[in-house]
Amino acid sequence: MNQLALLPPETSATRPLLRVRGGLDLATADALLEDVRRLARVAPGGIDLDLDDVEFMDSSGAKCLMAAKAAHDLRLRSASRSVRRVLRLLGLEAELLPCGPGGSP
């Protein structure tokens, strides 16, 4: 069973960084979206997301990322190989990753 771990955000000069660990799927996507919404209330300059430690993501996780990006100034700073694979398969890599297809942040 995959669990989502949302680590306390790190703050930079302008944008907090939210690190995510575990699985991002139907069971956990709402928790991430709610955390992003909560953080967006106190970080109007936007939020950076680190998905390097996400071991599994399904289409529900990708949908969550798209919803968060549409509603807030969300930027993926980095993503694990499994996250990149799902985004590539769904045609969302260029939309969500900072360097587009195949690039590394």
C-alpha cells in the first residue's frame, strides 16, 4: 500500500518547496491537493514541488498535479523516474516539468 508523506515545506526567498514521498494515487491525491491549497493561502508567490521521492504515481496523481497547477502557481522542481514516465505517457511532461520532455530540472 502506498502512502503519501508531505514533509514540512522549506521556504526560500519567494517560493516554499513542498517535498512529497511515497505514492501519489487515487488514495493520496486529495491529501496533496489540500496541502497545496493550504500552503497557497500563505504563499501567494507560488509553490515549488519536489517529487523526487515519489515511488509510484497513477493518472489520479497526474490529475491532481494539473488541478494544482491550474489553481495555483505550482512548479515542479524535480520528479522521480516513475513520475516522469507517467507524465510522458499521458502527454503532460512538457506541461508540468520545468525542462520539458526528457529534461532534468
